[in-house]
Amino acid sequence: MYSRVFPSVGLWACLGVVVLVDLGAMIIGGFRLTGYAAVPILAVSAGAAALGYLYAVVRPDQRLAALCCGAAYLIAYTLFAAVLSYIGASLDLPLLDASFARADAALGLDWMGLLRFTNDWPAVGKLLHLSYFSCMPQILLVFLALTATRQLQRLGDFLALFTTTSLVAIVVGSLLPAAGATVYFDPPAALRDGVGHGAGLWQAAHYAALRAGTLRAIDPATLQGVVQFPSFHAALAVITAWALWRTRYLAVPALALNTVVIVSAVPVGGHHFIDVLAGTAIAAAAIAALRCWRTEPASVASWLDKLTTRIAGNAQTRNAPTP
């Protein structure tokens, strides 16, 4: 299934709303974009959109049109959503790391214990590290696999799930902020050999500066994932596995890899366990909502057809001549 407006009018409208919110919040909060990285990013997005239009209208090819338009949307949306996450982090609400750590403990989950395990078993730590950074190549795989197999509606649904889960993560993460488990527990460097010394700390400097009010110049070239709760990394792993589930030869490997990605979000991404559980729950809820949205119109139409038939049948019965 393919529409000339891909992935959908609603998603492009959503992107427009995110851009407007960014602009308004930047004016109010005193933020500004710095550097020149936004120019090539938006240029690539515009170029992909132009190619998408070419293959949608001038030289029709549904697969290439969906590939180009989907890429144009995702590139632009990711940039503006990342800016929105930085603005949200600047709200400087009380950090909830202690509460999240207690929630982990109540569930019997030991963050430091998992970190020690990855340190004792370096091969496991290396596997988790590599898996954690597989998300971007996997997104490329989703685009190529779904367009090659003509699963264009599923590609559109993947982009809708990406948008929904990331926006929920940004809003929730802004209102329920956390610095991250690595910052909270502050493990010694010797325990981070397995997963990498920078694991869980990439965003720490930006996050602290945003909360302190000292970072107001946002450089798109240095953007980091500053949302800890819920884990968008975990949510992305779930929707990526879902997107590839109907693709032959890729379904099982994608499921296995993304299961490891979800685990890696704890020691490598520096997330609390509860962050990861929340991220997977948000993704599952988004997929369930999408499924209901896809099936509900048919159910309503079927119910209306039955109701109309019954009413017509009753009318014919009443109007029939009496013998």
C-alpha cells in the first residue's frame, strides 16, 4: 500500500508541529542553533524529498518513492525531535534516579551486579557494546528490506511508531527526569572495561549543562540522547524487531539482536532497569494501538453493514402486504 504523501499526511503534520514547538520554546527559553550541521542535514532531507516526489509523480516507482520520502521524513524529524529533547531537559525538575534505583531493587534487579558481570566476562561486555550501536544500521536495514519486499504500509507504520514512541519518551523524560544509572551509581572506571569507559556518560555533560542553564547554543553535530526514562533505545529495539518480523530470513535474527540491544541499554546506555521496562512497555502499547487503529475501522464498517441490513429487513417486513 502506498500513497503519494508518504509516510502520511498526519506524520508530516506532526513534524510541522514539532518544528513550531521547537521554535517557540527556543524563543522563550533563549535557545539557538549553532554551527552549520543543520544545513547539510536538512539539505539531505530536502534532496530525499525531491527524489521521492520524482518517483511518486514524474517517474512512478512506489518502492523508490517510499524509500526516499520515508528517509526525508525520518532525517528531518530526528533532528527536530532531538532539539525538543534538549529543550525538555532544561526544565530542571527534580531528578528521580534514587526512586528509579529503589524500583529496580524492589524488582530484585542489581545494576552494579550486571556491570560487574560484564567486567568479569569481557566478551559479553563487547557483545553488548556492539549491539547497542546497531540501531542506526538496523533502521537502514528496515528501510531497504521493507521497500525491497514491497511492505510499504509496514514501513509507514514503523515511522509512525518511531514518531509516537520518541515523542512519548521526550515528554515523559522531560517531566520525570533522570541523569542515568551510570551517573547515579558512579562506578569506578575499572568496572567499565567491559562496556567501555564512556558507556552511559556520553550525554552527562550536555544534560548537566542544560539543567544548569549554561547550555543554550545547540549544535546539531554534537546532539546526544539525553532522555533516560523511559529508554527510547529499548522502544526502538522493540519496534525494529516488529518491523522486520514479516520479512523472511530477517525475523528471527532481528528478534535475537534486538533482545540483546534491550539488555545492552542497561550497562552500555547507562539506563536503570525501570527505564528499559518503561521503554519496552511504551513500544508494546504503541504497537497495540496501531493494531487497533488498523482493525477498528473494518469492525465498525462491518457492524454498520449488519445494522443497516437489519433495519432494511425490518422495514421490508413491516411494509409487506398482510395475507
